Amino acid sequence: MSPEPVDVLSAADPVAAVLSAHAGRRPIAVRTSGTSARPRRVVRSTASWVDSFPAVSELTGIGPGSRVWLPGPLSASMNLFAAVHARFTGAEVGPTPDRATHACLTPTALAGALEDGVDLAGVHVVVAGDRLGRDRSGRAAAAGARTSHYYGAAELSFVAWGSDEDDLRPFPGVEVDIRDGVVWARSPYLALGYLEDGGPLRVAEDGFATVGDRGRLDDGVLTVLGRGTDAVLTGGVTVLVDDVEQALRRATGTEVVVVGLPHARFGQLVAAVLTDRTAVPAARAAAGELPPPQRPRRWFCLPRWPVTEAGKVDRAAVAELAAAGRLDPVPVVA
């Protein structure tokens, strides 16, 4: 009979709970971020994390004497992993950037730090939880920081690593395969499953697993296009928002969120939301190259992205603001 997983987030010190479970060879339960569905408790062996520590230490330089700025909640698996890795390797963790040699941030948190003038000179920033665009990594570099970016999931752990979303290559010890446009990974770092029924994790007979993210692999570089279930149904046509966002982000060098706006005749209209009004003309030009159903019919600006507890852009909140008419519309110029 398998030992009961330790629900580490219910402990007073979740980091200590993970390390104690590792010493006792007990599995642990962590949670998904819940950005596309309700959060689920993911069961994994502690070895599936600890065995990746040497590679993470080598890629980041985190070890004794390092100080990791970790402002996000431990309820997000990326933050809990970072805190466990830091304590395991003898690094210090702090909630502020003071004296930080390293940081673990979402792209949204990194953008906020840059906008707030946080001194990141000499800091190695590990960015995860969402896609890190080259424009944002470039801004961080201009501020004197170095960025590392990884793609993964609570169920898969690390899949690919690079400096930004355009430079993702399989993480050490991970095999990546694209099957029917979906990203599959095989590694020692996979989770065992869920405590509850359901969930996006699928495992094939050959050991490859997926959570349904779409992507492509070209010359060893992985491009992640996002979860295929994020879609807008407009006039009977299903538009995957990641296809539209990818094109608009490439053209503008800034984050774009595409949502469905309720419409009496078409069901939904494709709408694009940006935080930078000056980027809208470039986005509109790029949209003109898309197939007609994918072209945004409404454009909005939002001063700052709402974020989830895990620090990711809260797409549901953006969609609600758009539907409620609480976003600043950008009129079409003839």
C-alpha cells in the first residue's frame, strides 16, 4: 500500500514539510495554479523535484551564499519548488529584493519590478508561470539583470529552459515530442497523478506525458502556444486565442490578451487587450495578416494586468472587465 501523500501546503512550514517527506520517502501533494480550471492537488514523489536540483543549481548558480528574492506565494508550485531548492542547497530566501543575487518571478511580476524601478543589476532572475517575451527579457537585461526562463507545469515540472520564450530547449534529462501539435515530455520529473478525479494530465504507454499545451519543436527550440482549450467561438468558428496572441505579441513586442466579447448575433467577438496604447497600430497591422475569423473586432487598453494569486495574468478577470464595458476602448481609425 502506497503511503499517504503529504499535503505540504497545510503545514506551517511547507518547505520543511517537503524536505521531511523526502527524508521519509513519502509523496507530496502540491496544487496547480488554477488559471484555466479549478486548482487540483498534484501528487508527486519528492525525488521528482530533488533529482532536478543539480541541473537547476548549475543553470542558475544558486547555492550557499545566494539570496533568492521570492515574493510570490508558496501555494504556487513554481515558488514552492524555488524555496525548497534554495533551502536544500543552502541559499537564503527573502520576500524583498534587498541584497538579492537571484529572484523567482512571473513575467507580470518582473514587469512590475521594472516599472517600479527595483534595482535588478547583477540579479539572475528565473522567470516562469507564463511566457517571457524577448522584449521583457531585453528590458531586464538593460536594467542589468540576467534572465532564465522555463516552461513546465505542476504535473510535468521542468520541460524546457532558456533565456526567454524564443530560446526554450529541453531541460536536462527531459525528452520533448510534438504529437498532433501537442507538447509531450518524458523525464524523471513527472508527477504521479491527482488526488481528485479528472485533470489535464495524460500519460502514454511509452512514458510521455502532456497537459494539453500546444507547441512546435524546430531545430531543438520549443515554441509553446498555450492550452488549446482557450478559445473564442465566433460565428460558429472556434478561434484559439494563443494563435492570435502569438502573432500580435511578435508584432508589438508586448503582452496581448485575447478574449471573447459577448455578441448577440455572433455569440462572441474576438477582442484584443493591451496595456500599451502605442502598440495598437502595430497589432492591428499584424491582425490584418490573420485569417478573417482570427482578427480582433474590438480593441481595448488596460493600464495594468490583473493577476492571479500565483502572479499570472488573470485572463478571466480581463474577460470580465471587457464584457462589463470597464476597459478603455481604442476606436478604429479609418
